[in-house]
Amino acid sequence: MYFGVDIGGTSIKVGAFNSGKLVEKWSIKLDFKTAEELVDAIYNSIISRYDSIGGIGIGCPGFIIDNFISSSANIHFLNQTNLVTLFHLKTNAKIRLVNDANAAALGEAFFCGYKNLLFVTLGTGVGGGLVINGNILEGAHGAGMELGHLHNDDVYNFTCGCGKKGCVETLSSATGLVNIAKSLVGKYKTSVKEPFNAKRIFDGAKENDELATKAVEIFSDYLGKALANACILVDPGIVMLGGGVSNAGEFLLVRVQEAFKKYALPIIQDTKIILAALGDEAGMYGAYYLVANKED
Amino acid sequence: MYFGVDIGGTSIKVGAFNSGKLVEKWSIKLDFKTAEELVDAIYNSIISRYDSIGGIGIGCPGFIIDNFISSSANIHFLNQTNLVTLFHLKTNAKIRLVNDANAAALGEAFFCGYKNLLFVTLGTGVGGGLVINGNILEGAHGAGMELGHLHNDDVYNFTCGCGKKGCVETLSSATGLVNIAKSLVGKYKTSVKEPFNAKRIFDGAKENDELATKAVEIFSDYLGKALANACILVDPGIVMLGGGVSNAGEFLLVRVQEAFKKYALPIIQDTKIILAALGDEAGMYGAYYLVANKED
């Protein structure tokens, strides 16, 4: 059995895979203070269910190079840790570690049969993962496809969590959509309930609420521009949208596709933009593929 | 013997390589009307000098996928042609074709011993090539690292050759620098001679000409922003500046490095930005490496 682990901000998802199939999944609440405790919990949860471990793949937030977490903004106790070494105190099984968005990208790419894929996760922030010829682009600093921090705006100038202004995720995330909607209050009529959130705004737009419609239009325009900019650099042929905001579905997709065409160079305008297939299991799948299918 | 060919807008450079060393180079004036004539000229120039051909690598402007030129804006008669097939009417030697900026990227990367490199050529336009793990990122449409068409500006809004506004090459090319300088006339004092060109403006800036200094400052700021945006997506660790404008040397480099730091996410701020090593031989070297060293 191989195991795919997806470490999130509040919980850890673990999937048990057999011959490419997810046969069981469970989650562990993330309430640890050290990397050792986290590794203990994952290892114990696996070994209490299965006798042997073929390998464990792990997706984790942060900048990761060659299995080493150089920094993790969300889970501070993982900064400068080597989870592989910690796991190897317990098992000789193969352990592989990768950034969570990259894991999701790899999961979707393998599952859907794409050798090249730009995967974009639209949640509280914006994450990205690029698969080229079946391999993740990790980058020299583990910053490969940090799409959320592409400079994409000189108009709204919202401050990003990274300290800079104009990053993609200041506009094209759930937080960004709320930022935009708030900036439109007083300028457009609305019956969207406060406090604003991404779902309420999308629901409003679907019912032609004036403010919500305008907010989604701006959101989609900036996202389309960001994707056009990414595609003119890495030309993946296929872009996949995942994460909570992508639950807005076709309604979001057609608007983003239209904006993409507005900004994209003619040669790449037939790039497919599609919705993710695996939902919140993508990270587990990708972590599994990484450890089960990749050469060392 | 292996041969590296670099097809440019006005001439074709050919290099003969032996065990990694460039042993002879010559050029052919580009005054052909068909792809057949071009192939004839290259083949005849080689076979008149050398008895046997181990392989021919070719760098060529345009969007190229798997040796096929889907479009070439500069050399129209090469649109939708397969130069490999044409060469194979004359020789059974291995023939490989790649975009010219990608060839230059590969040439610099191999020559300097970098497995990962973002190469940027600053000339009349702006080209880019990305080498990841020793391989060129060609892209699904052959548009990999078309940095010149990254949307980078909503202030000047100069129209690009591609028809869009705000592309990197409307500001950060030789043409772009002239665009910027012209827009500053009347606002800053200058003794730079008209008609403006990139060399005159850089020379002026080096002597503290007010307008030229401001133009180079704006040019460098936008270029630094473009490079920061590219690096947050592909995180190469090393960026190399080539092309005619890069002859401005250290004077340009320090300004671009400073602007890069202003826009780059902290994790990638130590990305090295350096000047190209091979000058106008990079394309020949890259085309040679492609055919001599790469697996099929």
C-alpha cells in the first residue's frame, strides 16, 4: 500500500492507495506544536490501519526543495524541517515531500491523463502548480508557479499577505473577491448580505445583483489576465481551476475564458481552461503519484 | 562534425563544432524566397566545407513544436514548414529545430554549466527561453517563455507588434527605450541626439543626461518587474540578459537588479541576474547542443 498525505491549515488528509485506486481516506486534526508530533500522528494513523507501508507521499504548504521545507508561512513549526528524516526514524519506506499546490497539480494531471498542466487553486489565497512532461516544476527556491504573487494590478493596489501590492491573490481569491465587492459598495445597488463572502457574491451575481455582477466581472477579468500572463510564459495548453472558489463552476469558467482571450497572445488563445476533477482529494492523489510512480 | 545554425532576420549563422568546441563559423545572407532555397543554401555551405555531417541543429524565429514551424512572424516563407523533412531530402543526418531564443537559452545554459536558466534577449523586441533540468520549455504552442508578450504595463499603453497593449517589449526592448525617451521629451532636459536609439540613450544616461537617465530608470524598472513576474512563476534561480541592449553592461545590470528586488517575493530575491556569456554565438551553440547531446 502507498499513502498520499495532504497537510492543510487545520487538518491532515490521508489516503490509502492500491494500484492507483484510493481505497480508504481519513483525516487528522492539526493541533500539534512540533514536526515530531505531526510525523508521529501521521505514521501512527497509517500503521494502526495497515501492516506495511510501500511509501508515503506528502503535500505540504510552504517552499519546498528536494524534500526540505525552507519555509512554511501557514504552519510555522514546519519551517526548516526535514520530514523525510523524521519519518525515517520510524520506517524505511520511501518518503517524498512536495508543496501542496504542486501535489494537487500532479494529482489532477495524472488522474486526467495530462502530461502538461497548469493547475490553479482559488481559495483564501491563490496557489499554482505546473506539471511539465509529467514532472512538477519545483523551482530553485521551491517557488515554482507561485501564481498568487504575480504582480497583476496597479489600480486597486490592495496589500497582499506577502507585504507587496497588486499580487494576483489580492483580487482573484475568495478574499480578493470580497475586497473588490467592498470597494464597490455605494457605487452599485446590492442585496447581497453582509458580511460578504465569495459564495454570497457569486450567488448574487447568478441572480443579477448589480454589485455582485460587477465584482465577479472584475474578479474574472484579473484572473483571466493572470492566466494569460502565466500561459505566455509556460504555455501548458491546459489550465485547470480548483479550490473553493472554483465551486462557482461554469458561471465562473465562461467569464474567465472570455477574459483570458482578451489578454492572451493569439497563438495561445485555444488554451483549454477547465474545472478541476478531483476536488479536495487532488493533493492526496498527487502525493501518492509522486511516491509511487516517480523515479528517485 | 556537428553544425549549429542560427537563422536571423537578415542572415544565417553557421558554426562547425567538434567535441563541444566551435572550430569554424560563417554566415549566409538571408535573401531567399522559399524554405527549399534556404535549406539548399545551408546544406551546400556545410557540404562544401566538410565531408560528413553528424547532425545539424537549427534555431529559427517563430513558434516551433516538435521541429515544425507553426508560424514565423519574421520569415513568412517558413510558416507551416518542416525544415527537417526538407533537410532529409539531402542527408540522413540528425536534424533538430528549435525557436531561436530557446536555442540561445540552451547555448548559454550548457556553455555556463547551468541546468536551469531563464535567458532573456533584449533587442528590437524581447525574447525569452527557459531551460529546466537541461531541457527547453517549448510549450504546447511553441510559445514557451514568450516574455516579450507578458502584460506588464497599464500606464504607457504603447501598442505592441502583436496588436495588444502593455506587453513587456513595448517598454523593455531597444524600441521600448526609444518609446519611453520620446514620451519624456519636453519634460526633461536632454542633449541626446535625435533620432533616438538605445545606444544613444544609454550613453546619455551614463553621462547623467536628465532625460536619458529617466528613460533608463523607467526601462529598468519595467524590466525588473517583468523578470520578477517570470521568476515567481518559474523560479529558475538564474536570469541571464543577452541581446543588443545588454551591451549596456553593468550600468544596465545594477539598475535591473535593484528593480527586480523591488518587485520580487522575498524567497526569490537572491535570484542571480547576470549578463550573457556567448554574445551572438549563443544560438549556434544551443542548436549544436540540441542535436549533439540530446536524446531523441
